[in-house]
Amino acid sequence: MANFSKAIGITLQHEGYYSNVEGDLGGETYRGVSRKWNPGWLGWSIVDREKRQNGGKLTKNYKIEDDDLTYFIEQIYKEKYWMSLSLDER
């Protein structure tokens, strides 16, 4: 049986933190979650709060230390990708 905890750990080793690179089709992203494709993701409220606290902008690969954000990252990966592929059953 596939193991989500192991898979998310490996996945996040390859994803950066904050990014908003001109020309990137996904636009603004955090840990691989694109605002363009996931505009209602709950993590954006935490990212936006961090941006406000930093003058409206974050640098590339800026890391936000927030337990709720970590939870929301894991939750979206599990719901959108893991569960949609029924990986718990493999």
C-alpha cells in the first residue's frame, strides 16, 4: 500500500517555498500550489498575511513558518492528487 506521509515528504523536497516568477504559467505559487489553479486554497490567506507584513511582497523562495499553512499544503496534495488517484488503495 502506498504511503502518503512518505510521498509528501519526497514531493516537498523538490518544491520550493514562495515564487512569483514572470512568465511562469502557474503564476504565484507556494510549495508547488499555484494560485492560478487553486485560487480558493485556504493557504493563500496565510501567504497574503505574510505579504502584508512584508510590505506587500515576498522574495523568491521565502519560507513561511506556520503550522496551519503546513497543514493546508499537505491537505491539498492529499485531496487533489493522492485521493483523486485512489493511492490509499494501491
